[in-house]
Amino acid sequence: MTARPDHILLLAGTREARLLAGTLAGTFPKARITASYAGVVRDLPDPGVPVRVGGFGGVEGLTSYLIAEAVSVVIDATHPFAAQMSRNAVAAAASADIRLLRLERAVWTPVEGDTWVSAASMEEAATALPCDARAFLAIGRKDIDCFTRRPDIHAVARMIEPPETVLPDHWELILSRPPKLAEEEVALFKDRRITHVVTKNSGGKRSSAKIRAARHLGLPVIMVRRPDLPAALTCSDTPDLLIAVRQTMSF
Ligand code: NAP
């Protein structure tokens, strides 16, 4: 009887995950690798391995998938703010008795010249903006409602896909993807007379230009802290993750 190949389920949605997919395929050529996307954005990048798109149906659905598809290891390489998926992955992997590894990029930390206001949530970030602020919102589409409740501010909201909520007439919506150059961000902030930058602490280089631009212009940054996640074996870079994956493989 031929043994089934190891099956790696890669929970994707980040640049690191896309790159990791190719690295896994090159490092473990005998393994079956599936990259999973939430399917929130159009024009999904091709990670070079088979892809599945859409939610699993909570912990129960993911547990069923892990068992039915004979997954041998789950790699959570989702965005640091995709907390529900990460929580579900921990619970489902435990339930199916499968190893879970998390790839998590380092948080951004303030350096000299930064003025950061730390916020525990989007609600707190929205409250932290003073009346008449001209805010640059780099918070994605899902949480924009927290800010539309502040008609006393002006905002330039940048996101990849348009929000479901209609933005106030006096706001500006910019649909665009990272990366950006710090010089581009400086020009944008000056042109729109931005007074505050609001962002999630996503970490990584790809979307950090806005932080450097805020530093350059002396603008305060309202930095939303990452959600708490249940403990998991976590690696901050791909080489460490590959070592951990190798330990789970059957060949
Ligand atoms: P979430 O709240 O953690 O996930 C919500 C649901 O979407 C999950 O419960 C799951 O549905 C499904 N899902 C999420 N990631 C998935 C994946 N890789 N494969 C299959 N299903 C997945 O995350 P979110 O709603 O997508 O985003 C939350 C925050 O993270 C937002 O602020 C967003 O801007 C940021 N973010 C997310 C991604 C991403 O790829 N998810 C990328 C960049 C930024 P089921 O429960 O049905 O399985």
C-alpha cells in the first residue's frame, strides 16, 4: 500500500504566506500543500501551490476539513489581525490532534522621533482622534464603521477593497495596495493636510512606509495593538518555520 503524502495546510493571506508556499513546495517536494485564502480580496495572488478559497465554517468545519483531507500540519501564516482564523486554527488542530505552527512577523516598535498613541481596539483608536482631526486611516475595510461614527473628523481612508459602509461625503476613499514608498506617503499626507495616522500594528516592511512618513512629518500615530491569540508554536521567520515543519514530516 502506498502511504499518503504529508499534507500541509497553509492558512494564507499575507505576503509571507505566498512566499512560504513556494519555499515549502521546493523544500518538501513530496508533500501535498494547500494554500487557503479567506477570499475577501479579488485578484488573489498565485502562490504556486493548489489553492482553496473561503471560510471553513468555524472550528467544526476546519476540524472536519483537517480530518477529511488528512492534513498533517497546519501553518497559520495569516495576518496578525486575522484573529478569528488563528483562534479557530488552534482549536481545530487540537481537536484533530494535528500540529499547528504559526508564522508571525515582529510588531512595529516606536523609535526616537515617533509619537505613538497605543489603542487596544479600533473603537479606542477612533475615540483617540481629536475633534477636527484630518486622519489617514490605514485600518482596512472591516473596521471603518468605528470611524464613520465620528462625523466631526475628516478622513482619508485607504484600503484594498471598497467598504460596505458608505463613507461621509467629506471623506476621501483611496483604493490601493501596499507597498508604498515613504516619499509617496509624505507627499500624500502633506497634500491632504493629514494631522493623525491611524494604523493596525501589522508589522513587516511592506506597509511600514506610512510609519516612516509620519515620523518624517512629526505626525502622531494611533497604533492599534494586535489582538491576543491563544498560545501556539510560533516562528518569526521562514527558516525557523521550515525546521519546525520538517520535524512533523513523515519522510
Ligand atoms: P478573521 O476575522 O480572522 O476571519 C474571519 C473568518 O474568515 C474566519 O473565521 C474564516 O471563516 C475566514 N478566514 C480568514 N482567513 C482565512 C483563510 N486564510 N482561509 C480560509 N478562511 C479564512 O480575518 P478577516 O475577517 O479576514 O480579517 C480580520 C482582520 O485582518 C481585518 O482587519 C483585515 O484587514 C486583516 N487582514 C486579513 C487578511 C486575511 O487574509 N484574512 C489579510 C490581510 C489583513 P470560517 O470561520 O468560516 O473558517
